[in-house]
Amino acid sequence: MEEMRAEKGGFANRLHRPRRFSPRNPSAMPVPTLPAPLERIRMLLDKLLQHEDGWVFAKPVDPLSLGLRDYYSDISNPMDLGTVSCRLDGNRYMDLHSFARDVRLTFRNAMVYNDKGDDVYESAAELSEIFESGWASIEQVLPSPPPITDRRMKLKDELPRLSKDLQRRAVVIMKDIDAWLQEANGRVQVDFDKADEATLDKLEWLVVLGAMQQVITVPIWCPYDSKLPNMFILQHSFVMLLVTILS
């Protein structure tokens, strides 16, 4: 009996022993899975913000309190990681390449305004390397962005269909890059060839707002982003209501 129990115990132990995958059978090997691109992007952004120098770029530069009187003369399009985080959480990026452009803009601005060797310059250079290292593998699994010429042509067709309020916002965006030509008889002409990718991102967001139908929108407070409304969308099948605010 003792021998039988020992044999049964040994058999039971063999049943519960973890299966070993033979290298001769690669198809049996478990395939590791990576987080979805959006989750990986969130992790990468958090890594930048949690870096010991991340706090420098976590909020918009305040030229008044820092005494940087010439800041807006040198930096025409400010950006910071706090604003990037708000836009990411609010689904503001039409494609994830736009996210990368904003992160790069954050560090490029810091390296343009500050001299090489300055603490801020060196911190921006270090964080930029960390970002590019993490972004390279993420970008490989993303679809290629549409050519900028195709985006311009599409917007030429879509912007005139927007409400007058959204069209006025589009004019303001184009004026910021000196692409507004003239206004006559209530019609505005703009030079889309001057619109860079960052400007196209803003205009495409206006198109998204104009396309929202049968939804209720509730604003999400983002203390850093004042250029465009931040929205959280709740689907509703009967009500057509769009509430936008400039935070």
C-alpha cells in the first residue's frame, strides 16, 4: 500500500508540474504581448514626467514670473508635457504622430530658448533622447500618417462646411501663422500652403467638433491648454447638443 501511495503521489506531482516547452517546438512557446500603442504612449509620457527633471516641462513656461520678456519673441508655439498629457487624456490627438510632434516641440522650444550647457537645455536634450528611444518601437506599429498635402486638400473641402463659430476659430488659427489673406463679403481666404502639421492638427480638431452629432459633451478641465476646448463625450441617441468652453 505504501508503495502504491508513493507511486500515486509521484504521478500526481508529475501532473501538477509546470509544462516545459521544448525549443524544438517553437509553436508551443508562449508569445509575449506588448501593451497597445496608446497604453505604451501613456507609459512613455509618464516616464518623462516622473524623471528627476520632468517637473521643468510639466507646466507651461510662465514668462512673467520668470522674467523672460523675450520668450514669445523666440518661441511662437509654446508647448509642455502637462498640456500633452491633457490632450492625450481628452482624446485630442487625431493620430498618435501628433502626440510625438507636441513632445518634440516641448524639448525643441527649451533648446532653442536656452543656450547649450544651460541646465534646462541639457535636461531637454536628455529627456528628448529618452523619448526618441521609447518612441521608435511604438512608431513601428503605427500606421503611416497621411501626407501633409492630402491633409491640406481635405481641410480645404471640410472647413467651409463648419458652423460660422468654428469657421471663426479656424480663421484665428490661420491668422496666428499669417496664413489669413483677406475677408470680403463675409468670405475669408486663407493660404493653406502655410499650414504646418501643428496647425493642421488644430484645424482637424475643429472638423471633429463640427462632426459631433447626437452627443452630449461635458468639458474636462485642463489648466494648461487654452487654445482649444477639451471635451469628454457621452453618447446620446436622441439629443443633439454641443457645449464647448475654452478652459
